[in-house]
Amino acid sequence: MYQNILVPLLFGEDHPADMSLTAAQKLAGEGAKITLIHVIEEVPAYVTAYIPDNQMSAVVDDAHAALAKIADALPGATATVIRGHASRSLLEFAEANGVDCIIVNSHKPGLQDYLLGGTAARLVRHAQCAVHVIR
């Protein structure tokens, strides 16, 4: 069983979290720490001029509130929101925080994923810990 589990979550109907949360509960050892995390991609510099100053902080606050609501229902879970490139930021977070398992949802790959690679694929290839992929 794992003691420090990272569960990246996306929001929306196309990205249900139920299976990831169930897997986290089943794979968690006694007293395990489960971190629910959402990555907010950085906005390109040329776009920031058109976004109100408080808009990005509101997005972060809303994402954290949504994650915290989910975390409240899951024993041992905490919520965090980070900003950056999804796979790179998740890998850095996992390494810096001693994560021993990442549970990530995956979707059916499309042409774009074959050319560039999806977040789940990058996590599987580069993570220094176990990665449990849910499709």
C-alpha cells in the first residue's frame, strides 16, 4: 500500500474523478496522505494584457474551493492548486513531496496525443514513483 498518493484532477463532466478517488482509497495504506491537485496552465504573456488583474487569482481560488470540497469527503486528503505546465509541474511536485504513487485519469488518445503525448503518458514515462492510470 502507498503512503503518499497524488491524484491530479480536472474539472468538468468529461473528466469524472470518482474512479481516481476510489482507486486512491483502495491503494492507500493506513494513515496515508492523499493530495488532490489541479494544475492551472500559465497564460501566455500576450494574453495577460487582456485579463483583469484579479481574474487569475479568482480562478485559483475557485479551483482550490472545488478541490477542498472533494477532499473533505475523502479521509486523509488535502487539496492544492499549482500553476505551470501540467505534466512537468506534476512531476516536480511529486518529486519534491515524496509521492510514492500518482493516480491519473487518461482518455482515449487522439491524433494530437500521438504527436505530442498526453499528460498521463508523460507521467508514466518520467515519474520516479508508481503511476496508476485509469481509463
